[in-house]
Amino acid sequence: MNQTEIMMLPEMNDLWQKTLNWQPDESQQQQFQRLYELIVEGNRSLNLTRITEPMEFWEKHLWDSLRGIARLLPTNHNSAENPESATESVQKAIDIGTGGGFPGLPIAIVLPHLSVTLLDSTRKKITFLETVLPYLGIENAVTLLGRSDEIARQPHHKQAYDLALLRAVGAAPLCAKCALPLLKNGGLAVLYRGNWTVEEETELQRAIEHLGGTVESVEAFTTPTSQGARHCVYLRKVE
């Protein structure tokens, strides 16, 4: 396999359509490709991800990122709610512990009307993302350096977001404590998880009682090519 083959992402339009009732347009596919190249390049000096093989990158970074917000994808008519109105009601999102930009960057590419804040406490990763955004032509995302608990105490971030995204951040109760103070009343937190147990849900329920949150739903699914077990836990800010 030569370098050109290694660096080309699969398009996977049929699988996008089959699993999410959506597929990227040509411009979005090109942005995904450029994002992939930037991550592979950045990975040589930064510990951004262990996932650099094209098919694995597509599934575990691109597809997985968008699966968590499938209800907001513009052509997803599987949702009981109108997808256009759902997207319009979600205007500000924060990706907590974004790392190399996942899930925030793919979501910003796909939902250009959504304002996405990429939050991380590691300056090198934020610096990397600051170079990525203009290169990809992403104008609806900004970076933010800091810890979520500190950021949540700042007036312009406290209860300011409609959507919080947490992927590979830590235990579910910790994720809830990071996310809920940043959400408006009625806002939604998406916890990206691998396996999910009754014990974990019980522990999470106990942790969010005093944070004004409730577990709205838990979606179980398998990844489309490797058949890995995944869950998305959706928390609603209720008070």
C-alpha cells in the first residue's frame, strides 16, 4: 500500500445513508479528508489519537462523532421530532475535553449553523486546533483553553450552551458534573460510552440528582464496520 492509498479516507456514502439516514456532500467529504491528513500529521508530534488507519478513522472518529447527534442531522427523518426544528433549537454546543477535536470538529463541519466551542485543558492541543480551523475553513467553531469546572464559573459560559459533548473524558458521573453547569435549562448532554451497565446508570442517577439533570435516554448500537458495542447516554438539564 503506497502513501496515497494510506492517506485516502473511504467515502462510505451507502453506509452513512444506511446507518444515519444522511451522507456528506462533496465539500464535507473534502473537509473530512483534510481533517484526517491534519490529524495524521499532528500525531507525529502530539499524542492526538491511536487511530490513524483510514477505515478505523472513518468509523471511530467520524461516524462515531456524528452518531451521537444523529437526531440533529439535517436529513435524518427517523427522529420523532422534526429534524429542522431540532437543529434550529440547538444553537450553541461545547465539546468538553475535545483532544484532537472529536466529536466537535466533525459536528461543526456537518452542522455549519451550530456554534461549537472546543474546550481542552492542554495548551498544545488547543494550539493545534487553532491551526486546523482556518485550514479547514471552519468558521463556526472556536477553541477554549481551560478546565470545565473553572469555565462553568465564568458568567458568559455558565448555563450558556444548548448541547454538551463528552467523549473519552472519564466516568459518567464526572462527565455529568462537567456538563450540566454549562447547559441552559432544557439543554442536552451527550455522553459517548463504550459498554454501559446497570451499575453505571445507577451511579450516574445518584450523581446527577443535585445537579438538576435527568437521564433522558440511553441508546445502544454497534459500530458499522467493526461491530463494536457503543452507547450514547443523553442527559437533560431540567432545573
